[in-house]
Amino acid sequence: EGNSKLTVQTRADASSAKVSYPVTVYAMNSGGQCVRRQLLLSDNDELSFNLDPATYHIYAVGGATDGDYILPTLENAVATSVITLNSEARHGDLMTASNTITLSENESNTLTLTMIRKVMHLQNLVINNVPTTVDAVAVTFTPLYDNLLLNGSYTTTSGEYGVALTEQADGTT
């Protein structure tokens, strides 16, 4: 282990109420090799790595539980690794973050990762204040992405998704 200490803490971005746990944190060297992978289970946890002096790219994925997602391992993680949904699972509240830090010899550093929510699943859609003369509304979601990557970006798009909303029996929505 190196003699430079890196402490990582997570925070939700301004539009998010809280961080989705667990958070899996990856530290990759400038060559793209993953040198550390560690888990934060709650906001009370503190994560610290002892690393050699160098520049590191830090990636985090929040809300990816073992039963629902397959995350890259220490041995196969790269920035463009796909976060895979298990076949029987439904998407949950995923968040990602990334940052870069340069560590010096015998130095202690703290890095805050601002977790950003990634929309993966639409559970409910309600449109209010529709004029009384309107019986139905169509909503189209685009772009749809095939995969979410470890670095927080998306892969190719796979079209769009349309939803037809009709007036409820009570006439309210």
C-alpha cells in the first residue's frame, strides 16, 4: 500500500434529497487500471484508501444492490464498464459520481463525490390541469439509452417510448 491517504465522502447533488446506498467506489490509476474497490453502506461510513503518490480517477455508483445489479469487479473495472441489471430485477434509484485527484507523498486528502441521480425507471406518470375538452394525452420519452456506464455516461440510444394517458373515471387526471 502507498503512503498517501485518500478519504472519500459522498454527497447528493442539489436536486437530490439523499444518496442511494450502498455506494461502490472505484479508484483507477492514470493508466485506467482499477487499484481499489470499496463499499460505503451508509452516510455514517468513511472510506479511506492508502495509495501511491499519483493521479487517480475516482468513480462511484450508488443504489446498485448485489441482488439487482452486476457491478464490475476490481480485476475487470474500467471507466466504460457497463452496470448490468440482473435478468429478474427492476431498475432502482441509481446514482453516479466521478472526480480526479492527484496525491503527493505522505499526504492526506479528502475527496467529496457529488452523486447525481440517473433516471432508469418510470413508475408513475400523472398530468394535471388538462383542459376539460381533452380526453387523452400522449407523452413521448426520448432519448432512451441502452446502458449506464461506470463513469456515469450512457451508451447508445434505442429509440423512444410513448405513453397514452386517458382521463380517469373520476375525471380528475
